[in-house]
Amino acid sequence: MNDQSKAKWLLGLVVLTALALRLAVMSTGSGRFDDPDNYLPLARSIAAGDGLTLRGRPTAYRPPLYPLILAPLAALSGERLLAAVAGLHLLLGAATAGLAFRTAERLGLGTMRATAAGLIVACDPVLAWQARFVMTETLAAFLLVAALAEFARGGRWSPCLAGGILGLAGLCRPSALPGAGLTVLAALVVPPGGARERFRRGAGIAIGVVVVLSPWVARNAWVFGEPVWTTTHGGYTLALGNNEVYYRDVLEGPPGRVWTGRDQWLWWDSVNKRTAGMSEPEADRLLRNSVVELARSRPRMFLRACLARLATFWSAVPAEGVYGRATRLITGAWTIPLWTALVLGAFHPRFRRWPGIAVPMAIVGLSVVHTLYWTDMRMRAPIVPAIALVAASAWWKKDQRAIAVSCVVSSTTGSA
């Protein structure tokens, strides 16, 4: 078997593994294809010609891309609708694993590391589990790896095209946009290329993002009388993880406490009363400003909450109060070795140069977002392809890894 045939065979293995695991996950347990964020009602509204509305009112509370994609399926009902969503998520999951494989190849990581990256995406429990819900994680992960694959392709128009895909990712999950911003900055400063080449690729990414976002901004300016670049949900998500009740119940409560129950419902009710009669942008600003005031008045507690959210985002096991012992053991057995490989792979030289640096920028960007905003383990699902690419790079030459670690230590010592 030649190298090309071997690569095709391994790519097929990656794709089939992704399909098989997601089929297994979708066929078991309760709560399959729950729609907690009301994407199906939004899709039905679009399909009916009413635009992005909820209960008859225009909304920007949820991002538009996922309900737009679901809209052609909205005429279906019952099991047919669930089967259609399942089929969509299966295709996206398989494509995400396959693109992780191709991206690793394009970055020059070799066939075996590409296979490792693809299998990590195929088998990741968080990403696979989210395929069984009517939520945006599956689509967001696909869009991220599609952008990384386009960066790695290296064509003349790749920065602009990949920027457009990152703009779509922002219309799917706005938390992708900080990573896009970091990627623009990295493209402007890292080698290879002179100043002109770096500016061209950085500007291309930024233009691609802005062009794709612009129709959404224009629509919101028309509907609400002011531009909304992402959604009107950000203030709520920020306040959900930064309020006095949360601080009291979770940060100052028993270790491992998960915020749920009566106190949370009372807080939700108080928010609804405070924002009653406001437009979505007004309510969004009110909640965001309340968090700014809280951070100013209690900076130490705010910092503590940020660190706690970061720990939750990167937790190796799900919350004990929500998931059973078997689920926690299986997740930990997968995640702990993966995190070890992630740390080792982060020293790979390809991730300090263009286009490889776009991979860690996606990881850092989402991590920063969920240091400030409400988070749990599922929030990291969109960056699983980026994690897989870095982790798969852990197995490189020992002498190169030693040099990389030495350089990091030396630079840290020098800056100190």
C-alpha cells in the first residue's frame, strides 16, 4: 500500500469512527434532540417568512446561522424532524473529523499525527455528546476546523476565505470572534513573510469576518434602531456567572457546588422583572453594566469567579452533582491523557508560525471568553478540533521538544 492509499484508508477510518460513535450516542438515553435554546421555533419562523422572530417579535437573542440552516427542515415534525437533525449532525461530525485530518496533513504534521487528530475529534466525548442536542456546538466545531483547513491550504485568497468562515462561526456562536481577532493579530506579526505579506493576510482575515457579519449588523440596526454585532444574549450570559446570588451559592458555598434550584430560578425571575418592557439591546446593556459595577465593587470575588470559570471550562471531569460516577470516570480517562498531550504539543514549532498559530489562537480566544462568561464543559466543544491538532503534535522528535521547552524557559527567565 503506497502512502496516498494509506492516507485515504486512514481518513476513511476517521470518518467512519465519527459516524459510528455519534450514532451510538444518539440512539441511547433520554433527552435526545432537546431544544433548550429554542432554535427550532426560530427556524420555523424563518421558514414561514417571518424572519428571525420569537413569539411574534423580532429577536437577536440567538445567533442566526443555525436556525437558518435548520429552516429547510422546519416543515417536518416528530420522528422525521429528529431524523433530519440527526442526519445533519452526523454529516457535520464526520466532516469535522475528516477536516481535522486534512488540516494536520496540510500543516505538515504527517499521516499518523493527522490520523490521531481526526480520531480525537471523532471520539471526543464532549463533542460527540453535543451531537444529540439541537444546539450550535456541532456546527461551530465544523466551521472552526473548516477555517483552519483553509488557512493551512495557503492559497492567495485563503486568509479572506477563512476569515469569512470565521465570520460564519461568529454567526453560529459569537464566542468564536475573540479567537478570530487574535488570529488577525497573529497574522500581522508572526513569520513567515515581510511586513507587506503579513498585512495582506491579516487584512484579508479581518475583511472576510466583517463582510460576513455586516448583513446581520444591518438587519439588527434596522430592527432595533442600533447595530448589534453579535447577539443580545451576551449581557445575560455575563450576568449569569457574575451576580451576588451565584457568588454566595457557588463560590462561597460547599466545594463542587453546581448552581441550580430555587435560588437560580429566583434570580432568573428578578432579571425578567428588571428588564420587562425594555428592548433586547437595552436589557443586554443593563445586565452587562450590572456586572461591570459588581466587578468594581468586589474585584477579588470577580477575579475568583473568573478563575473558577476557567477551571470549569478546562475540567477533566463533569460536575459531580450532575453526572454519574461512570460518566465522570470515562470522561476523565479520556481527558487527562489528552490534556497531557495538549501541553506537550503546544511546544511544536509549527504553532509559533503562520498558519499553524491560528490553531492555538482559537483555543486561547474561547478560553478568554469563558473566563468572563458563564461556562461549563460543553462550552469547549467548538475548539475540540484545535485541541486535537495540538495534542496530536505531542509525538514529535525528542530533541526538538527539548529545544522548544528550553526556549520557552529561557524566554520566561529573560523577561523576568
